[in-house]
Amino acid sequence: VNWSIYCHLQSFILSGFNETMNFTVPLFSVTLLYYCVILFFNISLVLLIVLDESLHEPMYIFLSSLCINALYGTTGFYPKFLSDLLSSSHRISYEGCLLQAFIMYSCVCCNLSIVAVMAFDRYMAICRPLHYYSFMTKRRLSQLVCFSWLTPFCIFAIHVLLTARLKLCGIKIQRVLCLNWLIVKLACPEADTFSNNISAYVILVINVSHWLFIIWTYLYLIKTCVRSREDRVKFMQTCVPHLTSLIINVTLIAFDSMYLRFGSIDLPQSLQNFITLEFVIIRPVMYPLMYGFNLTKIRNRILSLIYLKGK
């Protein structure tokens, strides 16, 4: 059988669902509820920032961008996952698989870019307060938001296009979703994956450069904030959530990347799925809760809305 032609014309089989067959209904119910929670928290925070003019500041605009990114990534996974739980055939089209891989990877990289831009914003606000508002104009803010979204999109569009040219000799993906490296692993022995490896290393260098920039920025912020009590308070209120999200973000990306490349296939299928899905399970709820309770303006706005509804 010419599996290459079959894969291109038909579909992949998501074999990661094999261990979910015995508890499909409970898993579907819990997942649907959790997805609704993700939608509620992120959409609520975005609407709060958009509708409240006092929150039309760079830091909150970047936060809304993080929430939109969470909605983008989870929408690329949960609807398909929920429909597969109710289906006896866990298939995904070739084009759909590439699209999902693009969404998953661009979501993760876009998240890192937004966090890097937020770190730069805090650096300017705390370390260069006199130049902050003259530098962070509406035009500059728009440029930074576009940079954080368009750069990952362009990079991963090329990455996925390199995968699309490969001849494949398999149709089984050992997960519940499509990821680029899992598709590349299905390439025929004679397929040239050199450009895919180069592309992966380029993306790794870009991500590491983001991380180094963010680490340098926060080290400089910590050094600056030690000198002043006012700066220390500002750092605790606005930078600690960023720093916490960065640590979680870096840990998840590093763990997922290392496991996909070098992980053992002897682990239970459910554990393999969880490791792969960490970034669509933890982060989408983490950001609204973390920033909602730590940023004073947002917390006060939420409490005032609750108080008004309670009257």
C-alpha cells in the first residue's frame, strides 16, 4: 500500500484515544465543563479590559492579548477533542492535522513573544519612567502587539509547509492531537527531513533568545527595584505574575519539547497525552486567575462588579 498517497488524500488516525474508551462520557463532561470555564474566564477578562477605559494601558492590552492567545490555542484543540470523544472513529484529515499543528505551535510561541513584550513594557515603566509614555505610544503599542503575533505565525507557517512536502509512510499519530514533530516522525525513511531539523533548531534559537531577553529584563528590574520601596511595590504587583507565568511557560515548553523528541514510549498512553496537553490545560486558566487577582486595577474592577450585582 502506498501510505504516502493514502495519508495525503485521506486522514490520520489519532491512536491516543485508545485508553479513553472506558470512561468516554465522564471525560467528555469534565472536558466540556473545563472548556466552558476557559472561555468564561478569558472572554470575561478581555471584555473587561476592552469596555473599561481606565484599563486601556499597555500592560492590560498585552494581558488581553495573552487571553486571546489562550482562546486561539484552546479552540484549536478542545472542539475537535470533544467531538472525537463521542465518535468511534478518531480520524483527522491531512489538512486538518497540519492546521492543528500550526495552531498549537504558533500559540505556544506567540505566548512567549507576548510575555517578552510584557517584560519589555515593565522594564520601560519601572526603569525608564520619564520616557515611558513618550515611547509607549498607541502606534508603538500596535507594533509590539503585531510583532508578538505575526512573527510566530510567519515562522510556523514555514515550519508546517516544510512538513507538508514530506512523503509519509504511516497514518497513526500516537496522541489525541496533531503536533508537527509527530507528523515528521511518520516520514518515509527516504524522505529528506534535514530542512525540518534545521527549522526546528532555528525555532529553538528564537525561543531561547526570547527567554534570555526576559531573564535579563527581570534581573535588571529586580536590581532596580531593590533601591526604592515604591518600585518594590510596583514590581510585586505587576511583575511577579509575569515572572510566575514565565517560569511555568518555560518549564512546560522545555518538558514538552524534550519529551516529544526523546521521551519514552513505554509510559502509559494517558500520561503521554497529559504531558502533551499541559499547555492547553494549565495556561488558559492560569493567566486570567493569576492576573485577575494580582493586578490591583483588575481585581478592584471585578470586586466592584460583584458588589453592584449583589445589591
